[in-house]
Amino acid sequence: MRVTSHGEMTTTAAFHSTVAVVGLGKIGLPLAVQFAQHGRRVIGCDINPLVIETINSGHAHVQEEPGIDEMVAQLVRDGALSATSDIADAVRQASVVVVIVPVIVDAERNVDLSSMTSATRMVGQGLQPGALVVYETTLPVGTTSGPLRQVLEETSGLTAGEDFFLAYSPERVSAGRIFRDLATYPKVVGGLGAADLDAAVSFYSAVLDAPIMQMQSTDDAEFVKLIETTYRDVNIALANEYARFADAHRLDVSAAIAAANTQPYSHIHEPGVGVGGHCIPVYPYFLINGDSGDIADTPTMTLPQRARQINDGMARYAIQRIEAEIGSLSGKAVLLLGVAYRANVRETAFTSALLLQDALRERGALVYSDDPLYNDEELSSLGFTPFRPELAGDVQAIIAQAAHRAYTSFDLRPFTACRVVLDGRHVLSQEQVEAAGMRYIRIGDGKVPVAAPVLIERR
Ligand SMILES: NC(=O)c1ccc[n+]([C@@H]2O[C@H](COP(=O)([O-])OP(=O)(O)OC[C@H]3O[C@@H](n4cnc5c(N)ncnc54)[C@H](O)[C@@H]3O)[C@@H](O)[C@H]2O)c1
């Protein structure tokens, strides 16, 4: 590594032990805590002043991780963790910079790198010779070695692989169990070159207890995360097609999948009313639409695209199942249980609840929503009409969209006009539903009324 003259002043002990974490969200804050607990002085950076204020006052704005509030309080008290909005200044003091700001897709499902590019510009402005920059955000293949490297070099005046180290390591954890995942999932790391990889491996070996998996390049490491997330979307799409097949042939898909999965090469997921969240329904588009421009002649991926269509089509299919039971939904009240994209999390990114609501409204239904994790004001601002108890007698169908703990004992007795309950996530008690005099159905249970036409959506 060539170190330029203005870098010599920064190679102090403080510089070597300081890590800047850029983006202090649901993943960035736990990462900052993890690094600080492993002897690093961590400066967290964010553009949200409230986040900075909360952390510097010794509190965690992220509540999903058990014990994180106490950990932040202790680390801030010890001077091991602080937060700032001055990214360049934090980076100037750090030998390692971990970037974990979101990359999203726009309405047309094209990859939007704007937040990442803006964070990278700030990183470049403070970047010191000899420092390591690692991107952990999920990225389209070629982004670290292409556009992000270019921004870093332009803003710092330094050359990646010569003056500073550049690496990519996907964050594979799930919110709510981050510290456990960090300790167990192998850490996949790729570098721009061999020295970059060594620098990243040496950092992660010191701050994580999990094994490290070394990849050939940053591109390879980026590809890993897209493979694992897209696999799940495609797998669920296959389960959903099996479910529709089961309905058409009056078979029970859950029992069949459970039996098939006793063969060690079969790992079929559960079918359902759709796939939500900021990962599984989003990252396939990083493969489909994510070409960063540096990889010529990228072959079109058809299977991930088809899987997206199938999974997004499950909301409409669920409505067809209900119509097969009670006829047209025009003017009828339907209750959605759960707007969150998955069980017991307060997060609605790409939730199937919106697709269900749209599909129901297309059929003229009046749609009310319930979610114990949101108050009425929050439900309204998310675009849902909050359910009120006095409406219970009007509701003619219920769809369980999120498997929140609270729904395992949901009281159905007030829903005196309700004839059918579609359990989209295996959360309700069939016994209780039937005891309340309602029909209990699931996607792929094969219990389509004999008189109903075979439910195959034509596209
Ligand atoms: N949330 C998950 O379950 C999960 C799991 C695995 C990986 N990831 C990866 O982590 C990334 C971040 O996810 P998250 O859940 O922590 O997001 P988040 O929305 O909770 O937090 C992102 C933080 O980045 C800050 N930010 C945005 N633009 C910035 C900028 N230009 N400079 C500095 N800070 C900026 C925001 O203010 C926010 O505090 C995702 O894009 C994904 O690639 C997330």
C-alpha cells in the first residue's frame, strides 16, 4: 500500500482503533454496538439529527434488539460510542469505515443509489490514506468496484487498492436477532484486490465471533446476498404455484410440502398471500434491473422476474378464494388482520397488506385494517382505514395477513356477519374460527367449493 504524504499525520493509535459506521439504522446501530463492544472506538454517522441526539444522550432509537438500550447507554458513558452528522470529520478520524445506508428501488423498481452516493461523497471527503472502506448494504453486482469506487476516488483524491483499502461484505442478519446472527452466520467478504481482502478479513476477525468466508472479489461478495435473497422469493413463488395447483386439484399443499421436505434435498417454503419487506421482494430487482453499467451484456434473468409476478399475484388470488366462498365482494366489509410485512415487527415496507387492500378495493369491497403494533393515526397515515370495534357486525370476511402473536387468540365472536376467514399465514386457530360459525380457509388447502370455477388466474 502506497501512503501519500498527507496521510502520515493520521496513523496514530486512536486512528487505528476508530471505526466510523455510516448509517445508524436498524442494522447500523447494532453494528456500531458490536464493534464498540469489541474494543473499537466507534463514531456513528447519520443524516437524521434525532438519531444523533438520541444516541449521544445514551439511548437507542432502534428498539428491536433485546438489551440494546442498556448497551448503548453503557458504551456512550464509557466514551466507546458517539454519534455525529459530520460524516467527513468522523471518517477523518477512522481507520475503518463501514457504510450501511439504504439502497432502495423506485416506483418502476429501478435501483436508486442516491443516498448511498451522497454518503459515499461524504466518506470520500474525510478518507485518510491507509483506511479501509467496507460497504455492507445490499448492492447490485459491480457497484462497489464501479460507481462507489469512482465517487470515493474523485472526492478523496486517493486511489482504491493503492492509497486506501476497499471491500464489500453483505449484511445477512435479520432485525430483532442481529447479535445472534452476527455471532453465527459466516461473514462473507470480498476485496478489490488481495490486500483489500486481507484488511477486511483482519477487521472482521477482530470484531466478530463468526467464521469469515473470503470471496474472490467485491462483485462475488455482492452476488452472494442477491443469490440468497432471490432464492427465497423464487422458492416462495414455487410454493405459491404448488398451492394453486393444490386448490385446483383439491389437495392439501401444506401437508404435501411438509412430507416432501422430509427428503433432504427438498426445502420448499410456505405459500401465502404475498411476500413483503425491504429485502426479499426488492433484491430480485437488483439482479433484474440493477446493472450498474460496468457489466456489459448482462443476461436477462427471467425466473426472478416471474417469481415476483407470481408472489405479487397472490393477493388477487386470495380474493378469488374468498369470492368462491361468499360471491361478489362489492359493497361488503372485509377486515385485514396485520399490516406489517411480517409477524411481530413494526415495519410495512412492501407489505402484502397494501396489495390485498388494492385487490379488495378493485372488487368494490370496503377494507378495514387492524394491527396491534400501530395506532389508528399510524394506520391512516400508512394508507389503511383503521378498524373500529363497532364495525365488527358489518364484516363479512377476514384475511389474516401478518402472523402477529396477538392473533393466535383473536376473538371472533363480535363478527356475527362474517362467513369466511382466510388465514394467509397459519396464525389463527381453525378450531376457534369454526366454533364461531365461520368457514376457515388457507391458500392451497384444496377446500375450494365444488361449484366454484377452478381458480387459475389468466395473465
Ligand atoms: N433491515 C434489515 O432487516 C436488513 C437486513 C440485512 C441487511 N440490511 C441492509 O442494511 C441496509 C440498511 O438497512 P436498515 O434497516 O438499517 O435501514 P434504516 O432505514 O433502519 O436505517 C438507515 C439509516 O441510514 C441513514 N441514512 C440515510 N441516508 C444517509 C446518508 N446519506 N448518510 C448517512 N446516513 C444516512 C438514515 O437516516 C437511517 O438512520 C439495507 O439497505 C440493507 O441493505 C437490512
